[in-house]
Amino acid sequence: MKTRIIFIISFTLLILFAQKSLAQNEYLDYRLRDTVPDKDFTIFNMNDFRDALVQLGINVYKWNLPIPQDKDYKVHFYLQEYEKGKLIKDTIVAGWSSKYWGFGNDGLAKYKYLKNLRIISEMPEREEEYFTLKFSLNSGKFQFGKYIKDRPELRSYYLRKFAETDFEIGKNIPLLLYTSGWDIMVRGKKSRQYCGSNNPSADLNDNSFDDSIHYIIVGYRVLDEDFYGRD
């Protein structure tokens, strides 16, 4: 755990340094491209720290939230657990208002709105550990977490980011897929793997969902309801 904290702090400092130095590396989930020339290969860069985090089971995902800013909406973050393609549990992790009181650059109070979401995930290493999600709204303004108990006998799980989908009020917007994959035979021996898309379709119209033994979907939905029951 101490090693992970050190890497996270180092990664944050490197991001700040990269922004100030106008570095060419671009953050694209786990698909960073190494843009440093060969002569600078031994100098630590964004890719090195990103790879280190991934090796430690830590991933960072980001989304813009296209929620209308005309009024208050209720935002639910949910977990849906499936077994062999059948929904067995639908849980609301947290409920949030799409607008809140804040302060503008002029120091005056004004309504502000949810605009973005970041999720930091940590894969479990030991049987007694949980799959961990840390949610952050509006660049850290609001934060909450969730510990998810998977099935240790099915590890190792695979984590995938869903492809983007059109936003609609009341529609489930899946963000992350945490799946055990399925059993296959390799040279007469049973093995388990996930052969689905790296960015699964948000409509879940894929055979990999029917084939997977156990999986969990993390997502959100926006309801046309006033969160506080008032203007």
C-alpha cells in the first residue's frame, strides 16, 4: 500500500510537471504512446509512471458528463451484477444533484452543475481484498467510494471501459465493465479469458456478455426529478 501511495503521488507530480513543460504525451487511458526520442529513453516520463500504476492494478478513467444545465436533475450512480447474462442485482451506489451552490470568479454565489467524472479503480491482489472504485465529480469537488466484493474463485477479472453512447434522460449509461470472462479449452486444458472488445458497446449487444460467467457494470443514469424536491 505504501508503494502504491508513493507511485500515486509521483504520478500526480509528473502530471503537473508535464503540463508546465508542455510535454507531448497524451493521456488516453492505458494506451499511452511513447513520444520521447531514443536519446531521452532513460528519462522517466508519463508512460513509465502510467505503466507502473497499471502493473499495481490501478487505473484512472475520465468522462465529460453531458447533463443539461437548464434545471436540477437527479443523478444515480449504479452497479449492476450479472451471472451468465442474467441481472441478479441492481444497486444505487450514490445519488447526486446535478446542480449545487458555488461561487463564481467574482466571489458571488451562483448555481453550478456537474460537468465531469473521474473514477480511480484498484484491482484486488489478495482473496480478502475488494475491487475498489473512487469516484470524483467536478475535478474533486465531490468524492465517494465503493468497495465491490467479486468472486475470488473466478479471478483474475478483466476491466474495460465502455464505448461512448448517446446521452438521454432516464437512460442507463454504462461506464466500466468488470468481468470474469469465460472458460475455454486450450490444448485439452480448461482456461479462462475475455475475448470481447476492449471498448464494449453500451447497448450490451455482444455475445461476450452472454458468455461471461460473472460481471459487474458501473454506470450512471440521470432522472428528470429534482434531487432536493425543491427549486
